[in-house]
Amino acid sequence: MVPQVRIETTNSIRSILSCYAKAGKENSNEDGPENNPLFTTVYVGGIPHEATNNDVHLFFHSLGVGSIEEVRVTRDKCFGFVRYSTHEEAALAIQMGNGQLIGGRPIRCSWGNKPTPPGSIFAAPHSRTVSIPHRHARN
């Protein structure tokens, strides 16, 4: 009987430790893009097939959140990226753009998966991606 109690106790401890580990991962956002000033790129999902870089640029420009440095739309996959000058501008664009409509379709906005060094140009030589840098002066 004692061994059974130990097995149950061991399983209970493992279960508790597992829950703590999961909770720690869920609540640990210190390394996430939302806290990293090097992240300035917004991922935009749900873009209609017919939308162009210019359409996406005009939409995000209309939000008025900051200086857009670059727009890249992958039309055949219905997603794109919008790079801002600062992390704060990108964060505001995510907040304001998420769920809005482009071409009648709701878009999903979140952080791009990698920090993009300022001044870099997206390169995709073997894809159907078109990249157009955009520079706007701040007022």
C-alpha cells in the first residue's frame, strides 16, 4: 500500500510541477516581440488576393500611427508585412489594424516573427513577393 501512495504522490507532484512550468511559459513575455524594441514589423494576414502593396500601404497609412518604411505583400498566400520606423508605431498599428477590412476582408495583425534591422530591404528572389520601400517624413 505504501508504494501505491508514493506513486500517487509522485504523479501529483509531477502534475503540479507541470502546471507551474506551463503557467511560467504562458506568463513570460519578457522575450516576446511586444517587449523587444527591435521588432518593428507587423504581420498582416487575411489580405485579399487582389490587394497590392499600394493597397496595404494606403490602409496602414490611413491609420496615422507613424512612418511606414516598407510594405511587402505575398498575394498568392494572402499575407504581408508592414515595417514601421519604431516599435511603438508597429504596436499601435497592430492594435488599430487588427480586425479592420481591406478589400472587404477582415485582416489579422500581429508581430512579425523576426526583428528587422532598420534600412534593410526584404529579399525573396525565388518567390512572387514584391517589395516596395516607402519613406515618409515625420511632421
